[in-house]
Amino acid sequence: MKRFIGLLLALLLPGLAAAQTPPPVVTIMRTPLIRPAPCTGAFVAHDLPHTTTTADGIIRMYQANGAGLAVADLDNDGDLDLVLGAEAGENSLLWNDGALRFRKTTLGQGPTRMVSAVDVDADGRIDLVLTTNTGAVQYWRNMGDGDFQRRVLPGVAQPAYVIAWADLDRDGDPDLVTGAYDAGFLTDRGSEYLVGPGSGVFVYENRSGSFAVAAQLADEAQALALAVTDLNGDGLDDLLVGNDFDVPDYVFLQTGSGLGPDGWRAAEPFAVTTHSTMSLDLADVNNDGRMDIFAGDMKPVNRDTATLAAWIPLMQAGYERRRYRDLQRNENVLQRADGTGDYANLAYRLGLDATGWTWSAKFGDLDNDGLLDLYAVNGMIEAEIFAGLPNHELVEANQVRRNLGNRFAPGPEEWGLGSTRSGRSMVMADLDQDGDLDIVVNNLRAPAQLFENRVCGGDGLLVDLAWPGSPNPAALGAQVRLETDAGAQLRLVIAQSGYLSSGPTQLHFGPAAGATPRTLVITWPDRAQTRVEDIAVHERVQVVRTSN
């Protein structure tokens, strides 16, 4: 009997302790969104005062990669501002007045690759971290009043093309992951010696604002994208590195033994991967409560003679790989988890395998129907590869795929998202705070564009989390679930996605037509939970955590 009681207590006490742990203290602010402009059934294209190009307008080799962009509230006025990287000339800061009018200032010189917006020093202001074509990392500290000053990112000395921020060791502050792009570095530096051995993939531990190398996970990389998520359901964040060319994508799983070399193990959870991964995005595409992983690659959409002729060299290489059953394919993949650590590629079944010469591809609910749609920006310019084409350019239209629930279909032409300006980086965000997602694209050799959402969709919901006074004031790594009477939707607070880009930490939900929102369930980075009841559509909900 005593043994039974002891066993019963052993089973019950952890649950009782958890139940007695009070939820964090939060302040909740609800603000009605502005009344949207009359819908037209389309996105309205606006040119932005920024063009990414070279000094002479000729695109050579890895200049074709273009530059990144970031969307964030840089001046804490409640409006999302834009940062557009440049290949030559100055990077652009576009300050949003809330009505889609932008005031331009500049920040440093290109050639810039990734643009990352994150509060590095946890002072409540969003800083900017840029990578360059040579791998140098630039840290621009936000001093307030529109002033950014160049600083050293303490301890970060290895070359980086892409970066990711996440609290990998769950100690409260965001750590840093960097990935190199060796082919580009070799071309720009002119010597293999200058690339290695400090190249590859590095994990930096955040030690009170200074960074220390915890592990070099790979000594070679062609990284164009990074994603951090729990891949095997063990509660630890893992790392996915999207590599270009023949270098396969890397997957590193955390073992629970810290961030050092013993804290990671290489894994191959995917049966098929992209060959030249350009873009990575995390999204719960089917609203099952688990993150799917989308990797963008190059595969033609059109089958006309001119398109196929331009694509022949790449397609021939792809057919050879299929012949030898190579697991890397020149096409998009959508990896869907089953909850046990296994994944299946559903890109073919869902109609997402081909979106052209894709650079950035991201999911977002573009029509506020409760389902995530896909937008991919396309095109290629290079003086040698396409010497026989006008202006050395493979002209392709950007692609939108509308989520119909059990498959994706080409989005309506009347949406007006088929730009042929050779897009590179892209971010979705509600720039006018009217409840729907707008789109910003940093093109190559053409003005950047803002696509204002005027689609006749449903109402939206915006959610902002803040944790002031903590080392992670934006609550990076938090999960937010919107519960409705028609099901649930899941979003992540992350600092990077797509290609060379950084989106806002503000989350957007588009409840399905007729669905009644009920509750927001917030899982903070330390796994504490907050529930916000009586949610309404067409409002902005700000949840500020005021205690640990």
C-alpha cells in the first residue's frame, strides 16, 4: 500500500507543481485596426526609391544573388519600416509614416547580402546586422532618433553570408548561427586560402551580449538560408542549413549537451532535398499544429520552347541526378512532419514543386481565408550564362500559389503579383496595419516594389509580443496559437526567413470566413504560457510580459 501511495505521489506531484506555477504577468493592449482602403481584388504595385544593381549595370557571377531586406519597427512608432540592401552604392532605410509613405535615408555601402533586424543589445531598439559578399559582418547599433552607428559584434569574426538568431540553449538570450557561402567568397577574395579554415557553419553562444564560438558544425558551406526549429519533437531547437550547388543541405540536431561540439549530431531526416536551396520557410501549411519546411529551388513553370531552351543546362544536370537516384533535386520540396521526426515531401502532391528560378519563397495568408498561400519571386540575370538572351536576363514572372485546403493552385492573375523584375529577397508584412499582408520585394537591376494588399478578403488579426527587461525583448522563439471554432492556426516569432531576409516579429492571422476567434495561446521562449481570451478580428493585440 505504501509503495502504491508513493508511486501515486510520484506521478501526481510534478503535475501539481506545474499546475501551481503561476502564469507570467502580462499587460494586454487591444487596438482596432485602421479601416482598409476599398478593395479592388488585386495587389497595387508601388515602386520604392531603391534599386539594387552594379556600378555598370552588368551582372557577373555571384552579383546575381542580389541583396536582402528587412522589415521592422526601427523607431518604435508602431509602423513597420524597410531596410533594403544594395549591391553597389548605399543601403536604403525607408521610414514608414503608417500610410505607405516612406522617407528615405541611407546606411553604409554595399555590396550587402543578408539584412537582419534584431535587438542585439536588448535596449528596446531594433538594431541591424548585415552580411557582405566577402563574409564580413556589420553591426549597426540603433541609437534612436533614426541614428545608427557602426559597432563591432563582439566575438563574431568568421565569414558569414547568412545568419540566424535563436535562444538555442534556453538561457534567455538569443544565440547566433552563421553560414558561409564559399563559392562567392572564393570569387571575391581570389584565394582559397582566404576562405578557409574559418568558413562553414558556426554556432555562437550569447554571453551577456558578447558572442563566443561554441561549435563549428561544418568546415564547408554554400549557405543561402538557415532555419531553426525543433525537427524531431524533443523540445530542443535544431538547425537546417540550405546549401547551394552540390553541397547537400545540412541538418544538425541538438543532443541536450550544450552548444559545444558534443551538443550536436548530424542527421538526414529527409528522403529528398533540393539541389540548390535558395530559400527556407517554416509554416504550418495544413493547420495541424506542426511546422512544415519549404525549400525553394529552380524548376521551370512554363514549358514553351524559349523557356526550355534557356533552362537546358540546368535541366540536363537534373535529369542526370535522377538517373543515378541522387536524393538532391532541382525543384521545391515541402517537408511535412508526422510528429515522430519523420518527414515526407508533399510538394508534388500539393502542386508546389515548380515556381521557376526561385530566390525567395514564403507562406502567408494573402486573402485572409485561414489558409496559408505561397509567394515566390523569380528570374535570373548573368552576363555569361545568359549571354544569348536580351540584357543577359532570363525573364520570369513571380508566382503565387493559392491554398485551396487540399492542394495549391495558381493564384488569380487579377491579383497582380506576376512581376517580371527579377526579384531576390522578399518579406510579407502588414505595412499599413489594416489587417492584411502586403509584400516587399528587393529586385535586381530594377526598382524595389511594394505590393499593397487590396484583395477582397476577410478580416485579419495582428499579434505583437514583447518582453522588456529581458535579454530577449522580442520574445524570439515564442509560439502563438489562435484557437477558433473552426480549428487552430500556429505562428512562430522568428528573426529570419526566406532568402537573405528578416521579417517583422509581428504575427498575422487570417481567420477563416465565418470562423469565430476565441483564444490566443502564447508559449513564451521559456515555455511559460499566457492565454488571451475573447479575441476579435480586425484588431491588434499587444501582449507585454512584465515579469519572469
